[in-house]
Amino acid sequence: MISDSTYQNTPVVRIKGLDKSFGEKHVLKNFNMELRDGENVVVLGKSGSGKSVLIKCIIGLLRPDQGSIEVLGEEVTKLHHVQLDKMRMQVGFLFQSNALYDSMTVRENLEFSLRRHSDKKTIESMDALVMEALTNVGLAETVDLMPSELSGGMQKRIALARTLILKPRIILYDEPTTGLDPITGKEIANLMMDIQKKYKTSSIIISHDMNSVKRTANRIILLIDGACYATGTYEELSQSSDSIIQQFFD
């Protein structure tokens, strides 16, 4: 794992006083966090604690009730539609469900994102970017297959390749190893670390998989009762005497 000392101090994501409610349910309450350049931060919490809501707020899919979300120096809550799209080109989002299009080949799935951006529309450049992304996840040979022909682990890799194809500076991972067997989960976690090292990406990772958390996290944030209850490395938190923290590491 990359040492904390290698990171710059500049935050690429800064969240202050974030509140988000759905009716009477208060999901996020005065939530604060920072993601530093080149860092992997895992947000850990119980089911329904607001982890996925958090990353949807960061990418602008949900609007918070209150608070500030700064991504790469821009205040997300103040961006209009065109500005949001421009920001999202620099922020990759790996969905828990993979969100591959069943009716499209692997190539067509990866080209889909590229076709939305006119500066990357030539056939030659798209083909080169598709093959580069697939090579990075070790699946160049699947380019003309359908998602239904791939295993769950392979589908996850293709979804990650689609996330990488625009070379984002930040990646948001929503439960990247859910539904995978332990060996495949370990492979995906290792791939995430390879991507961090190769592309110097900064990532927020939502996960329940403690083996993956231990492998990928440079820092962990515990999301409890809508707020940041504690933050630290895996080693620091796993050795805590706080019973609330310990329940995640037992």
C-alpha cells in the first residue's frame, strides 16, 4: 500500500456541514470529510447509514439540504447542468450493479461514454482508448463479447474499464466487491490498488468487505448516525478500545 507520506496535502474533495434528509429520515447530519490527492478513503458504515447517498451527493445526482461539497476546487451545489457534466468527466463512478448495457457488446459499452464527448469521437481514438482500458483490467480479449457471456468478476472489471476510459482524477466506488467470491474480490481490490498507483487516482470507496477495506484503504471514515464518527488507518481503528468502532473489526 502507498504510504500516507506520499500524498500531497491538497484536498481534491472537501465536504463541510453536509445534511441530507428524505422526509423524516435524516441520513447525513453535519458530515465532514476531505479526500487528499492520490488517496484511497473507505467510507465504512452499517447498511442504510447513508454511504451511497454521500457519493451521489458528491457527483451531483442528489442535492444536499445543506452544506458544501467542493470537488477539484468547484462547489458542486452551485454548478448548472453543463458544468456538472464537465466535472463528471473527471470523476469516475463505479456502480454497485456495474450498470452495463445488456444489449451492447463490451466495446459498445465502453464507447458509450466516449460518444458523449466530441473531443474523443474519432473511430481511431475511440478504438485505442477502448483497448487501452480493457488491457488495463486484463480483458482485451472480451472486446466483442456480450455482458451475459462474462462472469461476475469479469463484468466488474469491464465496468471499471468503462470508468477508466475517460481517465478520471477521482473514482467513486460503490461496494466494488459485493456479490463476488473471496478470490475474485481480492483480485478486484488488487486491481483498484494497481489503478491508484498507475494513474495516481484519488478514490472514495464504499464497502462492507473488510478484507477489501484492509487492502485498499489508506484511510477509513466511519459514518455513524449521519456524521463522521472516527477516521484513521485500518491499523489505528482496528486497535481502538471504542466498542462502537470495534464492532466493525471483530
